[in-house]
Amino acid sequence: MAYRWKNTLTAKDATPYSAFLNRRQLMAGLAAGGIAGSLPFGARAQEALEPNTWEEITTYCNYYEFGTGKEDPARYADALTIEPWTVRIDGLVDKPGDYSFSDIMSQMTIEERIYRFRCVEAWSMVIPWNGFELADLLNWVGVQSSAKYVAFETVLRPDEMPGVAYPVLDWPYVEGLRLDEAMHPLTIMATGLYGRDLPKQNGAPMRLVVPWKYGFKSIKSVVRITLTEDEPPASWNVANPREYGFYSNVNPEVDHPRWSQATERQIGSGLFAKRVPTLMFNGYDEVAGLYEGMDLRESF
Ligand code: MTE
């Protein structure tokens, strides 16, 4: 597996894990060295980003297949079998098939991406993902010219997932992106966290991460990727189209019908932390061109 370091702020590769955890000094050092200024991806949004702790990222989760409590995924996801793992890639692709996770990993270049992560529930974290660009995977299987969307599906295993006994959503969890969103270099399939394998509660062995969209678009434990001509169903949009749109771009000006999206609570900032303003596209302005000419209040 090859590594490329496009936008790391941490030089984690050359740093023992214990030192990596001592990130305050590390981040301060890198900022002083001016590295952040030359970052090609999400550079502005990454300025002064300090990742949340391993503990925070892995114990405050949403993975409803394991229960709706924030701590349920960490408690129950251990039961999920992730070896072997196969991803079916089908629809409008040149090389449809069942690809093993290890086959995919052998073809992809893993890099670190420190991204803001903004949940529709108005909390946020900063997460140091490891993963590969979804575009690389899609190019590897060959996208046909008629494809316009990408559909994703999470594994469904009632024996291993206590939460699917409840009809919170229409299982399996499904999501979708427009093809240009899926091909954008910010869009990754995450396979790790802090340089370690992705924990099961965070969507092992691989999950989507689309940093300019609300977190629910970042579907976990993906077993199927289908290229389609028509807009695919997305679980929360299907469950409540008035509250959750297909696009779900982070947008401080479009409130959720039941709460404001103007500010967010940064997880880990303490009990009495003040809320900070939410940024358009979660700060990833480079995606704005994808939505030129669209009314983002209507297409929310
Ligand atoms: N994917 C699946 N399959 N099931 C889920 O319940 N929750 C979503 C998203 N992906 C979810 C999912 C929501 S609402 C959020 S905010 C993020 O995962 C949470 O990711 P994290 O727990 O790794 O922070």
C-alpha cells in the first residue's frame, strides 16, 4: 500500500503514536513552519485545526445500526465481522464485480486528511482520517459516460447489529452523491483514524467522508457502490424529506426545521464552551463551483 502525504499537518508517519498524541506541540510547530499555507486541499479550513482525541472520536458516535445512543456504537459494534469484507461495485461501470477490501487497499494510495466533521445535530469535531480518494476507486473500475450519481449501501447484519431490530430507518442505511461530488478530491473513503485501522464504531473497514456535507452523508461500513443514472435514495432524506435534503451541504443560512444551523458545539471544548459559527460548506469553499446556478435553499 502506497502512502502519499498531500495535506498532512502532523507528519504522523515519522512520529511515534505517543508523540502524535502530543499534538498540541506538534501542530504549533508545523504552523510556525508555514506548512499549512501550502496545503492544496481544504487549506483554509485546515488552518489551526486541532484534531479531537482518539477517545472523543471513537466514543461519541452515530451508528444507528448499533443503537441511537452516542455511546452505543462503541459498546456494541465490536460484534461486527469485518473480515472477510467484500464491496460490490456495479451499475454503470466498466469492471463491475465483488472486490475484496484487501484488493481495493492494494490498489489505492492511503493518505491522511485532517477534516472538520459537522453533524446535522449541530456538533462538530476535527478528525484525522486515513483513506483514499473515492475518485481513484471509481477510476479504477471505470465510470461509464451515462453515470450521473453514486449510490452507497451499508452492511446489514441483524445478528450483529442490535439497532436494526428497531425501524428507526428503512435498513440498510443508504446514501448517494452526484458523480461530480463523488469525484471531488476532497471526497474520501476512510479506512483509518490516527494512523490506525478504522474502529468498527466509526464505520470499519471503510466509510465515506464528504467533509462539506452534514455527517449523515458519510455512510459507514460500505458494502456496495453503484453508479446510476438517476438520483439514488438516501436514508434520512427518505425518512423525512422535509428535514433532510439529498444534498445536505453544511449551510449556516439554511436552518433545520427544528433548530438553527448557524452555530455548532465543538466536541471536546468543555461543558461551558461557547458555540462557534458554522461555515458555508463547512469551510471547504473550493466545492462552491459544484453548485453554481443552484438555489441551495431549495436544493438543501
Ligand atoms: N452510517 C450508517 N450506516 N449508520 C448511521 O447511523 N450515522 C451518520 C454517519 N454515517 C450513520 C452513518 C451520522 S448521523 C453521522 S454524524 C456520522 O456517521 C457519524 O460518524 P462518526 O460516528 O464516525 O463520528
